[in-house]
Amino acid sequence: MVSVCTDVCVQWTDAEVPQMIASSKYPDQRVHRDLKEQLYCDVIEYFNKGKASLLVVFLILCRLESTQRKCKLLPRLSGVEESE
């Protein structure tokens, strides 16, 4: 989500940040380049602190999906069909 926002809303330019996307969290970042750099630094910091919870959820869901597919294949591989 942050990556999408930083790619669309904030550019790598020295143009002033419009009030619409200015944030009280980053009062010193007045140009796009500074704000975008700070946003990326924050993302890296959150990731390093282990706050990438969405990534963890995604990985868990991928693992669950993989396990479910394997469980559906087991009866077919063993010659036993699932009863509906």
C-alpha cells in the first residue's frame, strides 16, 4: 500500500508537496523527494522491526493454500476417492 501511494502520489522531484498529501507526521519534508525518501526509510524501519505483519499473513495464507491443495490430492494419490 505504501509503495503504491509513494509511486502515484509522491514523485522523485523537488516540487513542493501539496497540502492534500502533506502530513503532520512529516512536517519537515516540504518537497516530494524528501517526503518520498522518508516514507521509504520508514518502510525499511518497520520491516526491520518485524512489523511486516501483512507479509506474515500473506505467507501464512500461501502456506495454508498449499497445504489444502496437498490434502485434496492425497485421496486421489492413494486411490481413495473423497465421498461428497
